[in-house]
Amino acid sequence: SSLENTFFFVMRTFSAIVALTLLASASSFAPAPALRSAPSSLSASAADNMAGKSVELGGGVWDPLGLADLGSEKTLRWFRAAEVKHCRVAMLATMGWAHTCNGWSKIVFPGGSSLGSDPWKAFDDTPPLGLVQILMAAGLVEILTESVLTKGSHYLTSGDGHVNPLMFENVPDKMKDKELKNGRLAMIGIFSFFAASKVPGAVPLYPAEWL
């Protein structure tokens, strides 16, 4: 089906990105030269002063491709905003997948039918108008985030790009670190759920009752 073709295209793209990242990071295992012609500060990432670094990463940001140094500060804020948004979507998707597969609080339509416990089948069985409503709701959140929920200061022009639609005051970096870590794990998690649902046994510990 077209949904499966889209899934496999996304998975191939994701695999290519992971492969390129691993290739770029392989140079870190090469022996260090006897003489250094450049100061160590040149290896620092522009994102090292932002939330997202931790003791697991040696106090810095894991950026083997140097993406944080591709553009201006505005570009870096855009990268961080995109990461935060994807983190939040992935966390919702991961919880939604588990919720659906476990059969918790199924939505029952008039007549007794429901979308079931298979996320892919639930997506296929969602009426077109339901998909339109989902897209409209997501679009509304995005519009509000880009306009009225900025308190007059857009995240691309000030701050560190950490999107804050709920307008919390003085969010500490520690809380941002927690959100980023959970979000990054959720992005890996939801892709593992996709893979496990299409290739049984591909992901260890994936619940057999979810298949």
C-alpha cells in the first residue's frame, strides 16, 4: 500500500542519515597526530552554549557532522526549534502507539465499531474527514506557536530556539535538557516501533502482543 511504501522510504532515509553520521564520527577513533597545528577550541560546536549537553557527552553536544556551525545564530535557533518540535511529536507518537497497542480507552463509534489495537490499521480506518481534522489541529498549533504564543519575541530572533508555546517564565536549562533527552529517546523509540511492526523480531523486547 502507499502507506507501507511511505514507511519504507522514511526508514531508508533514516538509515542513510544514521550511516552518514556514523561515518563522520569514525574519525574520532583515529590516532591523534603528534603535532597539533590548530587550537582545541576550533573543535567546539556552536551549540555547546545551548541546552542539550550533559555529562554523558563530556559536557558538550554530540555533533559529528558540524551541523550547528552551518549558518548564523538564527540558523542554529531554527535547528533547535525543529529538534524540540520533533521531540514533542515523537513523545506523543510513542505514547499514542503504546496506548493503541495496549487497547486502552478505545474510541468506540456509534454502532459499536472502533479503530482497534493496530496503529497502522487504525490510521487506514480513520475517515478522511478525521485526517483533515488532525492536520487542521496540528496546523493551528503551529500557527499559534509562530504568532501569538511568542509574547512578542519570536524564538528565531532571541533566546536559544527552545520553543515555548505555553510561555513558561525562565525555563532552566536542566528542564530543557530533560525534555531534549526524552524527546531524542522517543524519536529512536517510535522508529523502532515502526520497524518492529513491519519486521517481527527486528527490535528486542518489543511486546509480542503488539504484533
